[in-house]
Amino acid sequence: MRGVLYVFAALAVIGLGFWAYQENYKTQQAIKDTRLLHAKIGAAHERINILRAEWAYLNRPDRLRDLAELNFDRLGLLPLMPDAFGDVKDIIEPLPEILPITNPIDVNSIGPSNDEDPL
């Protein structure tokens, strides 16, 4: 009986060793995938920063002013001037629509008379 127990124990140790070996390789592959993903994220952040810098360079006010002057006859764009903008206080906001009163309620300090139904 002890021999069978020893064989089962040895098989269990071999099985657990095989399982641990496979889990180790799965973990190492997940770590490699994570590192690759972090590298891709870093490259994407770098590309985003480069695109933001290019956008800021292309939207320089002096460049846009020169482009507006060059293409005035075709586009009719005027250069931006500080006096071209208005104040917020000059904006006229529309008044809200006043809805008609369709079901008026009589409110007074005197309660209903004896001959009237309170409800």
C-alpha cells in the first residue's frame, strides 16, 4: 500500500512541477507583452507630442496673418485685430418663451364657503 502512495505522491509532484513550469512560461510571455505594449504607448505619446508641436507651429498668429493676406482675393479673410472682437456684455440673449396660463388656480386667504366642495 505504501508503494502505491509513493507512486501517487511522485506523480502529483511531477504534475505540479509541469503545471508550475507552464505557468512560469505564461507569466514570462505576459511580461514580454506588457513591455511591448508600454513601448507602443510611449511611441504613441511621442507622436502625439510631435503632432501638438507641429500644430502649434502651423497655428502661429504671424503665419496665419500672412496666409490671410496672401489669399485675401480668393477667401476674403481679414486679419485678426483686437478691435474685431466684441464684449460679452454686448451679446443679446433671447428671452424665455412665456407660456400661457391654461389652468389657473384661485389662491386667496379665505377658505372655501360651506356650499363649495374643497376638492
